[in-house]
Amino acid sequence: MLDFFGVRLELVERPGRRGGVAGDALAPGLVHLGFALGSADAVDEFSRVIATAGHRVLEQPHRAGERGRYESVVLDPDGNLVKLTV
């Protein structure tokens, strides 16, 4: 986890994985890219916009993790996982 004056970048490597397809949670390469949107309403709205544009929403907005953060997970046009959080 890198912190740039309050803007955090989390880098995760999954060593030893070969094969897989884009959007597969066990595929090699990028695990996911996350964006903090500032509010639950923004997560809801952006998830709706993405779905309306015809892109896949893998996980509808929900509370997740031990801290109960609010998030959704979508696929970008290349099949990469994108996490939208507060």
C-alpha cells in the first residue's frame, strides 16, 4: 500500500498464476483497480451508468469487508475488474 498524502494506491501481485481469461478472479496480471468515489450515492450512480452503457456489473453496490466499506465491482471494456468504493 502506497500513500500519497491521503491518496492510496494498493499494489497486489499474484505470483505463480498462468492462464485464465480476462475478468477471471484467478487470471494473471491486474487483480483489480479501485476508485474511491466519495459517497455511497456516487457508487450507486456510477454503477447504474456503467450498467446502462452495457458493461457488466459483477457485484451490485453492497457493504463488504470487515470494516463494512460500500463498494461495487464492474468490468471495464477490456475485462479488468474495477472496484468502486466510497
